[in-house]
Amino acid sequence: MGWRRGEEEYPPEYPPRRPPRIPGKFAAAATLFIILLVASIGVISASVGTVSVGYVAVVVDPIQGKLWTVGDGSTAQIFFKPPWATVSKVYIATDSVHMWTENGQTGEFPAVSCLTKDGLAVEVDITVRWRLAPSAVLELYKSYPAKDWKMRTIIPIIREDLRNIVSQYTAIETITMRETIAASLKQRLINDLENEKTLHGAVILEDVDLREIALPSRFTQAIEEKLAAEQEMIAAQYQSSRVIILAEAEANATMIRASATAESIARIAQEAGLDSSEIAQLYLLIEGLKKIAEEQGKVIVVVVQGQGGQWIIPLGQTT
């Protein structure tokens, strides 16, 4: 009689094969080895950290209650740490904030509203750039574990300093002295960022770009009208000065001509032995005839030679 499996019957000389039995101790050891291997890989992985260029890693060890930094941002690094310690990476390379408003659009933040010395509201577009000192990152992180120093402190300082600086200048001066305003703002920001206790001197200002100080349109129009009026006034003053200069020049020329004429008449009278008054009358007559000729055209002149003398008529003329 053979043995059965289900409905099939097999002869007794071919018994079924059974899988070999693994001893219990060996199975437990193999399982433990696999668990230890996986755990070791996990521990090693958790014990290795990396930091990229431009970053500093802040390592937080909650068991020992310690914090320390790795790297200075100049190179990438691989480092070891306790497997339970966490790593927070802080960006220390050049960072910036853009504050502007144009055609209904804004930058990272809108333009800063300020009041000038004469009470006019202006909108200031500005970009500020800075970086973090690697040596001060740890203390900065302790003050701002959420790494929100930009929103909580840097932005408010920029707005406050900008408003304080602009309030020292009139609306016209914000146009003519923009470079001075930018330089004053940069120096004020350097001082205030260094003196802010919670920042621990970590923020190093690189540059301030004061792109535009936008005045109200009505004020801009008034300035343009004033400039146009001033230009017209300057033109009128120039024309007036020109007329005066020309008149003075003409008067001086007339005086010179009169002096020369008088001197000529005196010499002629002296040489001819004539009375100077007669010579003067003749000169005036000739000048008058010249003027008539210039205005009316050709003139015929009849001259009598002496008292009772003959009339002299130019040749080619008939009487």
C-alpha cells in the first residue's frame, strides 16, 4: 500500500522530499546577525554628516546638551557626529533682500514708504546685501533656532534706518543728494547691525543699492513746471543782458565815431582855414543826404560853390 497526497497515490519506494530543517539556534543567530547588520548600517549612516560650500553645519546633541559648528563655508566637508545628534545647515554666503514696487508688482518685499523732512510721502526701492561671519553662527543660531533672523531683525532694521535717513532730507534733496543718502544709510546699517545684541555681530553688510526714490506724481509735475519756468526766466535774462550789451556796444561805437568825426572836422577846418561851424553844417548836410539816399534811392545833389557861385549839377543830368 502506497501513501497518498490528496487524491494521488504514490508507491512506497518514492516517499516525498521534505525541506531540511534548520536548527533553532542557527536560525536565531542568523536573524540576530541581520538585525545587527541593518542597525550598524543605520548607526553609521546617522553618524555621518555633510556640509556644502557656503554653509556652516550646526550640530545639536540633545543627550549631552551640546551644540557646535562644522565648516566655514569655504569648502564642502564630511564629518562624524553622534548618531542621535541633529544637523541644521546655515547659509552664510551673500544673501540679499529686494524691496521694490513697480506697475503693481513687488519684489521680495514692497517698496519702503517714507516721509521727507518737508512731510512728503515717498516710496523707496532698495536692495541690501550681506553675509554671515562663520565664527558667530553658533551664537546667532542660539538666538534664532528657527533661523528667522532675516524676517525678525534684519528687515525691520533696514526699514527703520531708511525712514530715519530720508526724514533728514527735503523732497528736492532726495533727488539731488541720492548718493549722499545711500552712503549715510549704509553707514547707519553697518552700525546698527553690529550693535544689535541678538545678532552677535554675525551680519556683515556688503552693499546698499538705493535704486529709486519715487515722488508723488503731482509733486513731480510741479517740479517740471517750476524747472520750465526757471528755464524761461534764464532765457529772458539772457536776452535782456544781450540787448543791454548790444546797446552799450552801439553807444560806445557811436561815441567813438562822433569823437573821430569831430576830430576830422577840426583838422579839415584847420587845413582849409574855414570856420569849424561851416564844416560841421556841411558834414550834417551830407550825412542827411546819405540817409535819404539809403531810404529813398537815387538822389541828385546840387551844390553851389561859394556865395553867388555857379550851381554844379552832376554830369548826365538835365535840368
